[in-house]
Amino acid sequence: QVQLVESGGGLVQPGGSLRLSCAASRSPFSINTMGWYRQAPGKEREFVATVSWSGGNTYYADSVKGRFTISRDNAKNTVYLQMNSLKPEDTAVYYCTLNGGYWGQGTQVTVSS
């Protein structure tokens, strides 16, 4: 059984920053991709960012490019999402995923003044 546990969400003012973390209990794959998705109230879950096993390849949704940075620490089976210049439209539950087949329980991010 693989468990993904997110942390780091919270309430932040517009223009502020948050850093999300997601720790995997283990990986059933020798090489994997980890990523983040989000779901706002009344909307479908949407892609945010992914990072390759080596960390050398990263992909971002257009809406977060230049503001969010995804990274990983394979020794800790952990992926991070540094979120800067946050906007109210970034408000959502953020989920991490491992290879798209395993998902965390989500962490709430609220951007509001």
C-alpha cells in the first residue's frame, strides 16, 4: 500500500507564498513521476505541475508558470510545490500524485485578504 501525505496548506493573503510537501510512504516503481493537481469548489480537478524522477524535467499549467516551482527529494520520497505570488484563483484543494495512480488526501489552500 502506498500512502501520500500532503502538508503545508493554509490561508494566505494575495501575493503571499506557501510551500506544499507530499511524502510517499514508498514507491512501487523504481522510477516515477510525481505531480500536483488541484480542485476548486464546483470545478473539475486540474493539472498543476509534474516533475520527472531526475528532477530535470518539469511541466506546469500555463496558469501557474513563473509563480510555482515543483521539486523533489528522492531520498525522502517527497515532492514539493513552492507557490509564490498567490492569487485568489489559486484557492483549491491541492492533491499530489505518484505516477497518476496514487493520490494523497489533499491539502486546502485559500488565498484571501
